Amino acid sequence: MKVSMSCTSDYDSKYDWDCNCQGGEDGLVIQRKGGAYNTAFFEAFPRNPSCFLRGEGSSIEEAEEDCWQKYQVVRTCKHEIMERRGRTDGYAYCTKCSYSSTVFEPLTKCCKCGKSTAYTQDYKGKYYCEKHGVTKPKNPNPGKYDWDIRHRVPRKRKKLLKKCAKLKFAEKGRYGKVKYTYKLAIKFTCDDYRLDLLFKKHEKDLIRKYGRS
């Protein structure tokens, strides 16, 4: 299985992950208590259970092995006790293994309909569900990194990405309806298969491979 790597050519993984993966040979990790270090890393986004896993090591092979061993623990753990750890968006962490995912209802509510949501937030700190996200007011004094949910992806680029995703799904034998969502990252789903485009590099790679078909 080929895994997208940052700054280097794709890596041929040892294990059959059957999910989206990414990695790098020289990742920078900034520690909460200060300090930083460089490490090879391997990240996986399994669908069953749906979670995020990261392994580290002196080489990409060691990082993948570390990630795989964590995945085996996650698969056998029952995740009986999950902790929010101060988060209000429904995301929680297992106290027994490295599993973490959105498992609770968000503690925050939509200011329009009262539905529990963490979908998007305006410049005043008010939350909006997906339905009412289009009514979110613009920041009259936007900062350098402020962005609006209504202008994340240009229409033409979204159409091209959806076309490319459909071709990629077809290679996997999935011919159902392709659905598009965007919450911090672009995500396409078709039946039980999911394609996450976490970085611009992933978008460019997808277009480069399928855009001319």
C-alpha cells in the first residue's frame, strides 16, 4: 500500500491498513511543556473504529510499527471509560488506550435552533449547526487567518475534486453517490469508503492522478 509522505516520495507500507494514511521522515513535534524534537511519523485514520492514530520512531518503518501496535490495542480495547479532558465538542479520549474520537454530544448548542453542535462558531463565540451555518455573520474586522464557512472551496475546484474522488472510488469498486463535506478538511464518502483530503498536497495529488480522466 502506498502512503503519502511529506517532502519525500510515497512510502510502501508494511501492513495493509485499508484506510487513509500519511507520514514523514522528519516531523517537528512541539511539546506542551516547552521544547521540541524531530521524528519520523506515521499517521492512520481507521474507519472501524473511526479514530486517529500516530506512531513515531527513528525511521518511517519504526513509526509505522509503533502506529500498528497502537492500532491492535485500540481494536481489542472496549473503551469503557472515555474522558472529554476539557473539550466541549464531543471529542473524547479512552483512559485505557490511544483511541480518541467524537463519541459524545457537543456541550455547545446552536444559537438559532438549540441543537447540540460544534459545527462552526462566529467571531462572537456563538455556535451554529450545519443547517444554520450559512447564517453565521461575517467578522467585520477579520484577522489574517479568519475564514468563512461559505467560502472554503471555490465551486469549480469542488466540482473537480468530486469528479476525481468519484474515479478513485470506482477503482475500489464503489459506484454509489459521492457525498462531500468540509469541516477543517475536505471529506468525500461513497458507501462505506471515505477519502480525506487533509492538506493541499492531497488535493493536488488527487487532481494530478484523476483530473485528466
